Amino acid sequence: MLTSMAIPESPYSSNHLHKLETRDLLLGMFIADLDCNWSKTPFPIGGFHLRKPDDIQLLQKFCKFVFIDLNMGVVPKAMNPNQLTMLSSARKAVPVPAALKIDRDAYSDTKTIKQSIDKAFELYTELQECFQKTTLAVRNGDDLNLKDIQKPMEAMIDCVIANPQTLIWLLNTDPSTIKTSDYCVRASIWAMVLARQIGMNRNQMTVLFQGTLLADIGMYLLPEKLVNKRGAFRKKEFLAYRKHVEFGLELLAQHKELDDRISTILHCHHERHDGRGFPRRLRGEQIPALARFANLAYCFERLLGSNLPAGKCSPAKAMSKLYKQRVLKFPEQLVSEFIHILGMYPVGTVLTLATKELAIVLEQNPVEKLFPRVALLTSPDGTVLKEPKTIDLVNEKNAEQSRAIVGVPDVNKLAIKPSDYTFRFSGKKLGLGPIKFRL
């Protein structure tokens, strides 16, 4: 017996309502009724559309089956097997890649975030400064100097191997002042996080890091007006923009000591899995493996928008957008592994709870992905807490007033910023001279 408050009983006899298990839900469906009491869920009474993957995940938490309105949204595949969207049609035309060899157990965490965050931030800042000097030299017509970035780069790889969540947290709560060149540094770290997840060996990781870091070095030989342009390119602007790949290859050609794979990453990091990239329109297995990692890392960083005037996009929303681009821009398995390591709600993501409190994700729950460990940042009325309260959402799911996740707010419109909390949950920093630790 349904206990819905949304629809009277009479419509259940209508042929436009269809009972469906939540595991079979699709984006675009209209949810007309639930198998539980609406008042005990965060969903709007009266029905709603499934507009993003998070909606389906949350609905599956509360319900085993629902009633969908066939006249108001997408119908099940079983009822219309020939129904194709533009995206599904495009994906069917893309070649299926060979399975990625994955060894998630290749590395184990050897440090906690508390133990490694200060060193990671120090290296991150050093790498940003070194790379900014490199890009300024290139813009001024000087030779490409790679010596200064080598040491912090190698140390940064060590940090990612020790605990990738430290760098994920750091990038998602970045307290530093964003400079033009920082997106390259950030993309190279995202590439390392993914490489560590699949068990890539150290030699390949070093090549990938340097290749991703230098992939856009040719951009600094383009006119600044073109580099800083926001919005769609005109045809002539796009043709000029594409030149940065050629310019980058010319800069790397001066360094005969570099691994050839670094130039390959630069040459192919704008290619797409569906063959619609540039400069050579490679597709599928034609794109070198390391270039695919660099491409995904840059794409994710662009989705985050950390270097855009409009402000940042939350990590969770960037992940959702990245998922929609699977198969078209890169192999689906690569996207799946990236989502696996970052989680449904990556650390550093600000969430809205059913209680109207805001919380920031501190740690993933490896078993129940929708119930991470979080810190409450505000009270239900929006007042910022002086002392954030740490809780495990998995312990709250059966509470009378559930703190279920109901959304991801626009971080650009919040009174609080993730960067206010970068070091807040790592303990008090103590030490004398060069010896420092967190208590």
C-alpha cells in the first residue's frame, strides 16, 4: 500500500503510470510516486524529473521501486528499445577500446592526510612558482628551462603515491591565489591521481606528470588576448589556438634529453576518443595511452573552472559533467576509474543536507558511497559554526531526522568557501625550527 501524498489513488489505474525498480531508472524520467512516505524523503512532493546521476543515486537510497509518468518523461528502454538520444547514437559509433590493465593494489596508503598535507602544500606551492617562472620565460622569448621543476615534480609524485586523497583534498580546497599557469600544475596532479589508481609504474608516472605539465606550454607563445578568451572561438581564432600544439613541440625539440613520450603526450592531448579532436583527428586506440590520461586530467580541470573569472564548479558537479563525456572524449573505463578514486562526492566538496545544514566531505566511505564522513559547517538556519562538527553520515541514515545528501550548492554563492577549511581538520601545527608536526 503506497503512502504517497503526491497523487490520489485513482491515477494508478491510468495507463500512463508505470511501476519501475529504481535500478532501472534513467535520466529524464518523471517520478510520480514512491514506495515510501514522501514526508520522510528529501524529494519535492508532487513529482519531479531525474536531471542528474546524483538524483538516481539518492532515490535508490530511499526506494526499491517507484511509479513514473510516461507522458511527462523518458520511458524505460524495455518499452522503447529503439529510443536513442543524440549522445547514445554518437557513443554507438565510437570503437570499443581494449580493456585497461588495472592494479588498484599496486600502492597502499603510507600516510594520512594529517601527516602529509603540509609537505604536499609546500611542494604544490613550489611547483606553481617554478612553473610560472617557466611560462613567463617562454612568453618573453627565453629558452625553456626545465631544471627547476624536476625536484618538486618528483617529490609531488611521492606525495600522490603516499596518499592520493591528500592531493584531492588540497586541490578541491585550494587556498592559494590562482595564477594563469596553475591549471597546468593542477591537471598534472589529477593525471597522477588517476595513474596511481590504475597502478601505473613510477617511470610512466614521471613521464605522464612532465608531459601533462608541459602539454599546454605552447599556449604561452600565443597572443594573451587569445589565451584569455572566454566563450566559443570564431573559426580563425580556433585555427590560431590550435597552433599551440605545434609551438609546444618546437619548444620540446630543444631538449633532446626528454623522453619521446613527453612530446607524444603534448602532440595528442587534444585528441578525442570519438575522433573529433585535433590536430590529427585520431580516434580510439590510435591515441597513445598516456595522452588519454592527460586529456582527461585537463578536461576535468577545465570543468572545475579554477582559472575562470566566473568562479569554480564543485568537484561533484564536475564529476557529473565528466561522466556525460565518457566514450566521446575518452574511454569509459578511464572515467570510471577516475570516479572510483574521487568518489561520488570527492573530499573537499560542500554538500547540502536534508536538514538544510551545509557540510564538507572529509573522507569517503569505501562501502556506502553516498554516506561519507563530513564536517557540519552551518546550522539549519545557515549560521556558520565556529567549531565544525564531524559526523559519519552512515550513522545518520536511520535517524528520525535523516541527514541525507540532497544537493551540491553553487560554491560561488556561498558565504563559506572550501579554502577556509584546507588545514582546519588536520590538527594544530606544532614544532620548533624545521621540525613540525600536527597534533
